[in-house]
Amino acid sequence: MTPADLPLLSARALTKHYGPRLGCADVTFDLYEGEVLAVVGESGSGKSTLLSLLATELDPTAGSVGYRMRDGVTRNLFTLSEAERRFLLRTDWGFVRQDARDGLRMGVSAGGNVGERLMAVGARHYGKIRDTASDWLGRVEIDPSRIDDMPKSFSGGMRQRLQIARNLVTHPRLVFMDEPTSGLDVSVQARLLDLIRGLVSELGLAVIIVTHDLAVARLLSHRIMVMRQGRVIETGLTDQVLDDPREAYTQLLVSSVLAA
Ligand SMILES: Nc1ncnc2c1ncn2[C@@H]1O[C@H](COP(=O)(O)OP(=O)(O)O)[C@@H](O)[C@H]1O
Ligand SMILES: [Mg+2]
């Protein structure tokens, strides 16, 4: 087996309790390079908990996550040192937050938000950093003449596109996204989804995207995991799950009987 045949990430029996309350339980799956996995389910089903565990922002109550590092060695994320985790977050991973204010540095210019990530992976040449930042603003449809403007002066859609540029500029191997389009107007959402879809396929990114919106899952993902009350109740290829759901609960989700 070549390394690329091995999963990039493997979650095994991942479980999180918040005191007596269940966050998620017994979540097991593999994610391969270049694969987009959507985690869907109604509010409170454990989607964000799962994503925070995978990104090592939360410690699990039980279970493990294997991650194939750049040197080809698979490590359990929960045994990494704090420095190793921070290194992964800076270099190998991106995390696109629902609220761009949580994923951007609001007191830093647009160009600074993108350039900072480049500097974190070792870029030092100011002119090159600025050129790359400017190029990425263009790629996310922000006029590069806004490079010195603060994100405060941007619309919600622009901020979200800036957050995407900040996360993708370093060519991460894995990107976590938590409801990246749900805070935006419907018309803005459609364009942003198109943009995300183009960049993900162009860069061959592995993505784990959490969404309550099945249209988002349909457009972006290869595979879907349906969560309910903290557990995975159905999983499969996106078209299969959405066109021919096996579980009664998924059928309800698909027929949008359930409120998000
Ligand atoms: N910090 C927390 N403390 C206590 N309970 C939490 C916390 N975060 C989430 N929960 C609970 O865990 C469950 C799953 O929540 P969450 O992962 O946020 O779901 P989703 O993202 O699907 O809406 C819910 O019952 C929620 O109330
Ligand atoms: Mg959530």
C-alpha cells in the first residue's frame, strides 16, 4: 500500500460527554486525501462537538483520532504535544468558522490576515507575501485594492471570503468548516458555495464540513454522515444518502420536515 491509500484521518469510537450531557458518542469514520465529507443533522446533534474534537480543540471522553502526518507516520492526535498540535493548525489544517469574526483577526488588515498565515509557515520576504496576499484576495473575489482595509469595513460575504483566503493560502491538507455559509443572505451563500467548491477541487483539499443545510452537503461533499442525538445514524455517498435515504430520520431531514 502506498501512503495515499491510507486514510488521512481516522476517527475511532470518538465520544464526548459534557458532564451528564452527551456531545457525541462512538463516532467512527475514515477520511481520505481529496475527500469532502459533510456532517449533517439538526441543531444539537453533535456536529460542532465532533469537529472540535477532530481539530483537537476539545479533549474526548473516549476514543482516538489517527492523523497521517506529512512524514507519512500516523499519530493519535490526542497524544501530540501542545506544540505539535499548534504546528498542525498553522501548517496542515485550516478551520473556517461560521462567524468570520471568530476566524479572522479583526484588528489586522485584509492583507495582514492572509500574510500572517504565510509567515507562520516561514515566509519572510515582505514583497512576496504581499503579492501572494493580493493574488488570494483576487481569487476570493475581493478587489486587491482593499488589501490595506480592515475586515470591519467588509460585508459579511466579503469577510467570509477573506477567511477562506486566510485558511487556504498555505495549501493545507485538511480544512474543517463549521456552517461556513449559514450566517449569510441566500444570494450571497450561493456564490460563496460556488467559490468554495472551485477552490476545494482545484487544490484537491480534504474537507470536513458541518452543515444543517442539505443543499450545501449536496453541492460540496462526496460523502455524508448523518448525526442524531450525538450518534452517526447513516453514512454513505452523498447522492445515495440524499436520493435514497435508508433511515426514517434521514428521510425526514431530506423532506425538510425537521427544522434546522
Ligand atoms: N460546552 C458545552 N457544555 C455543555 N453542553 C454542550 C456544550 N457544547 C455542546 N453541548 C451539548 O452537546 C450537544 C451537541 O451540541 P453541538 O455539538 O453544539 O451540536 P450541533 O453543532 O449539531 O448543533 C447538545 O446537547 C449541546 O447542548
Ligand atoms: Mg453547531
